[in-house]
Amino acid sequence: MKRIKYIIFIFILGLCLGQSLYAQYSIPPKPEFETSVYDYIGLLSNSEKQSLERKLIKYSDTTSTQIVVAIISSTEGEYINFLGAQWAEKWGIGQKKEDNGI
């Protein structure tokens, strides 16, 4: 009986540790200068970045939904939906009572 409990304990511990080791991407701290577009890999030209920024601000003004675009080279194994939700939570994107950040 003790052996079965030990095996179950090791199995559950392995699952928990495996999940924490799997999460590889470290979300950067929220920048002091806030914008709607963060291009960490230099994919967009300045004019593309400004155009996208204007569109996102206009959308936010008309819908109250705040959208932030972060362009990164890799999610480092994280699921993009999970990473996006974590990022929005860490940076406080959207209005807290409305839960309207993307």
C-alpha cells in the first residue's frame, strides 16, 4: 500500500514539476512608456508601427476594448493563448471591471 501511495505521489509531483519546467517564456516587465505596439524583433517599419498604433487607439476609443500587440521571436514552447492571457494579466491590459483587454 505504501508503495502505491509513493508511486502516485511521485507521478503527481512529476506532473507538477513538468508543467512548471515547460513554461519557458519570461514576460518582460511593463515598460514605463505605454503604447499599443511592442515590436521586440524589429519586424515593423516605423510607419507600419505608427499606422497600427493609430488603428488600435481608434478601436479602443470606439469600443473601449484595449488591444496591445507584442511581436516576439518565439513563445519558447508556451501556448500562444495562455501566454497572451498571462501577458495581459501581468501588464494590466484593459479595464479591470470590464475585463476587456486583448
